[in-house]
Amino acid sequence: MSEKQTFGVLFGIAILGTITLVITNGMTISGIGVFDTALLEEFGLTRSELKLRGLINLVASSVIMPFVGATIDRFGVKKMLVIGLFFIAGLLYSYSLIEAAWHMYVIHFLFAFAVSAAGTLAVIIMVSQRVKNKRGTAIGIALAGTSLGGVIVPQIGLRLLNSFGWRGAFQWESIAPIIIAIAIFILLKPIKYKNKSVDKDVKDEETGLVEFTTKDAIKTPVFWAICFAGIFCFYSILGVIDNLFLYLSELNFTTEQATNAFSIFFAIILIAKLSSGVATDYINEHMLFKIQLVLMISGTALLAVNSANLIWPSLILLGLGWGGLYTLFNYIIITTFGVKSAGKIGGIISFFEGVGSGLGMWLTAVIADFTGSYSISFWFIVGLLCIALVISFFIKPIVPEKEVVAVS
């Protein structure tokens, strides 16, 4: 990797990551919610039965992520991205053919494999391997795709739903992953390292990072602090995001109003992801991490009041907090443990994040069904975020145990 990278190269790589995540996350997680009302009416499901799909998806994803991460490290991120995107296309088309709830559960189980191969971890590795200067900015731009998907995909989905019904909408959406897979195959050049060996506390001249093996990373308290903070934070945000349409309906929002609110919420998250990525190049990322958590706690507390008048203040605070936090989670993992074993290390951390995400999607709905509203569900999330804030004080830079030397 050249020491001097033009802005065009940096921006191009980052934008390719953005577009990929718009498809992988937007069409399989954040964009699915626009079809919730239609699916509930079609199959006569309860909220918790519908949201069981998210638990299946993300818990399955968390179990396989360490293995997918190792596969990325071995075979390269380009191959995994292309395979994953084609797999997503096939599953989106299959969604249009379901005739029972268990068909939906099977598809979301298989989504776990597809999104693991072509999702956030793969994109972070793709960008981190190719960008040295302004890495935080590039990661922030790329990760904005997870939020941009929440802005764009529901709007597209709503219009396709109104024009073709939910089955036709899924068939049209299945075209997009194929187009992006072809673009990646043509545009993305593989990365080959001169020296594939990785030693703890050895700074690599190509990445500019101190590289850890998986074995050495899991021995550090920082690694486990990131894992457990990840469980609570991802439980919290996915619990809110995946239930937001139904919660807004509970507050008498129409489908169009809920869709617009959802898109604006993701636009706020997108802005926060971009700004926090840039901020990491100038401000200590560990301090920013704590600030974002406080914003999330404040926003969720307002949401738990269960008042339509507080929807926008709560969503603004929550969106700003989570957007920055999401970028910082991934940035801190890379800057702490390096790139060479990022697939394996990130895969293990993603296991914890995935378990938290799946439980958040499902249990938030379960508690709402049991209590009759989402208020208690959101107060529970406030408590989890407070625990995460305490854990965040254990997430700090690791001081090398020996002098850092260059890899020849």
C-alpha cells in the first residue's frame, strides 16, 4: 500500500463500502421493518412471533462469525463479499415465495451466513487494509452505509410495497445485490501482504498498526470489555430499531409517518457515523465512546416515557449516540488489535454483538407483548446502557509489552 494515497482513492474505497452496507444491512435488517404490518396481517402473527426472525438471524450470525472471520483472513475479503451478495439476492427473492412463518425463519437463518460474509466486518477489513492515512474517516464513511440503508431502503420498500405488494417488492429488491457484487468483482483489487506472519506488539509497515494474534488479543481485559459492552449496546439499539415501526404504530403513527420517521432517524445516525469517524482523527476515541453512550442513555430514557411529544428529542439523542458509538466500536477494534487477524478477532467480538442484537430484537417485543406497551422494554434498555457505560472505562489503549519493531 502506497504511503501517499489520493483523496479519490480513499473516498472511492470508502464509498464502495458504503454502498455494500446499504444493500447488506439495509435490505436484510433495517429495511425489512416496512413490511411488518403486511406480514402480521398475512400470517396472523404476534409481534414477538414476527420478531423471532431477528433472534434467529443474529444469533446464528454470531455463532458463525468467528469462522467467517477466519475464512476472510484466509481467502480474502473480495471473494467473501461477492459470494455473500449473490446469496443475499437469492434469499430476497425467496422471501417473496414464503407461505408460512417457518419459511421466513429459515430465510433469516440463511441471511446470517450471507450477511456475515458481506456485512460490516468484511467491509471494515476491506477499508482498513487499503487505507492507512485518515483511516478513521474512511471507516466512518463506509459504516455510514448501515444507516444510509435505513434511510433509503424503507422508502424504496414502501413504494414497491404500494405498487407491487410485499411479494413483488422483495423480487425487485433482489436485483440490487447482484449489481453490487458485479461492481466489486470488477473494481476491487485483492490485497497481498509481503509477510503474513503476525506477532504480538509488532508494528506492521503497511498498515501502520500494532498487530495482535487472536490468541494474544483474547488475553487482554480490553478485548473482553469490548465484547460485553457490545452485548448491551447492540441489544439496546437493535431492540429499538427493529421494534420502532410497531412502537410508532402504537403511538398512532400511520405507515407513511412511521416510515418517514424511521428514515429521518437513520439519517441522524448516518450523520453521527460520519462525524465521529472524522473526529477520531483529532479527538481521543475512548473519550468519544463514553460521550456517545451518555447520549444513547438520554435518548432511550425519553423514548421510554411513551409520549408522542418526545419522539423527536429521543430519536435525535439516540441516533447521535448510536451513530458515533457504532463507528467507534469498529475503529477501536482495528486500532487496538490491528488488521492482519481482524477477521478472527472481529468475528469473536461479533459473536457477542450478534447475541445481544438478536436478543434485543426479540425480547423487546416479548416484554411489550407481556406488559401491553414498549415502555418497560425501553426502561430495561436504559439499565443495560448504564452497565455498558461502566464497562467503557475498561476500554483503553494497550501499552506494548516490548519495543515495537517494523516487519520487513
